[in-house]
Amino acid sequence: MAAESELALVVRDLTVAYQRRPVLKDVNLSLPEGRLIGIVGPNGAGKSTLMKAVLGMVPRLSGEVWVSGRPPAAARQEIGYVPQRTAVDWDFPTDVLDVVMMGRYGTLGLLRWPGARERELAMAALERVGMAEYARRQISQLSGGQQQRVFLARALAQDARLYFMDEPFAGVDAATERAIVNLLRGLKARGRTVVVVHHDLQTVREYFDWLVLLNVRVMAAGPVERVFTAENLTRTYGGRLGSLAHVAGASPAPLRTSGGD
């Protein structure tokens, strides 16, 4: 195994519980740098909770987390996060450019305000997601796909090394999904690591090169061609998906699992 400093993320013996019910139990993961990594599993498997536990957004009962060999708090400026769109208060009175500039706050320190440089980087990020013309639009006036692009632009403006994206394709149109995929591939080409909670099993082989199958515990993890098998899917979903062998073989018919953690 590679040294921890050579891995994007290491999770050891992670357990998280809500009201004494384990949501994640004894999770162990070692994720390499420069990969597009999908996390898939059934509803209630703990996918979103895993991201939040790594980021310190929910308490851990036990376990350790290391980002490039350091605790997450020490690497915070190198971590980008795109939450589920449904978890955001889109009625908050702010415009698109201000939302994207929030991605620069971690580099400014407590006593500095965003200036011309931050605005320039934010506008460049909006250009990359095709939203520059909406810079002064209130976020509440955007469509769901446009809102998702804005949050992606905020993550791009941060210029992180490790990105966590929680269901970035949920509720977006086909054009936005293609734009997001192209952005993810661009990040990978620059050596970034992107970890994505995903539900469309049909697109796993197309979108990702590394896969984590999760159902409270890690059922399997590794390169997609090795992990994305009917046997592993059956272990992860408990036989609840039909034609698992067909899915693992990249069936032409799209198949999504239900949303949720």
C-alpha cells in the first residue's frame, strides 16, 4: 500500500451513529490521488454521512481520517465540498458572484475581504461552468441545474486538491450533467481527486475509474473494472436490484437507485 502522504484520503475504523443506530460501521478506505471516485450504495447506506464525517460536519464515534497524510483540519484549504442541492437555502439573499467568491474565503484569513483577484478567479470559475452571464443574478432565480453549476464554480474557485461532491447530478438536465462530467475530467487531468456520491449505476463505468460500494460498511473498493461486478452489487444491495449482471455489464437501459444517504 502507498504511504498515507501519497494517498488523497485514508479512513480507519470509522463509525458514526445517529440516535445510537450505526450509520457507518468500521469503515476503512484508502483512496489514491488523481482519480474520479464514485461512492454508490442503497438508500440509507451512509454515503452522504461518510463525506460529512470526513469533513467534520458530523461527529464520529470512533476512527481516524487523514487527507494527504494530515488531519482534515490541517488540510482544510485543500478540500472542496459541493453539498446536495436540496440541502442549501436557495432563498438566502445573495447573488451568484458572491456565492462563488465564498470559495476563496479560506485563503484570505480572518481580516481580509475579497478583492479584485478573488473576483477575477470567481468570474473565471463561472466562465468554466457557463454561468458568467448570471454573475449578478440572485441565486433564488436560477433553475436547479444552474444552481448546481454555481456550487461547482464555487468549488473550482477554491482550487482544492480533493473534492467531495454529494449527488451533483441529481435533478439536473442532460446538458448540465454533461458539463459536470467534463469538469470532473478536467479536474482529474490536473491531478485533482474527486469523490462523488452517485446513484446512476448505468453511468458508473463511463464516469469513474475508482469505485466504493458502501452499505454501512465498505463492501468493496478499488478500480471500477475490478469492483463493479454482479457479485459485489448483490452483496451491496442485498439482491434488491434486478438483472445485476446486466447492470455490471453496462446495460443500455439506465438504472438509478433511489436518492438519499
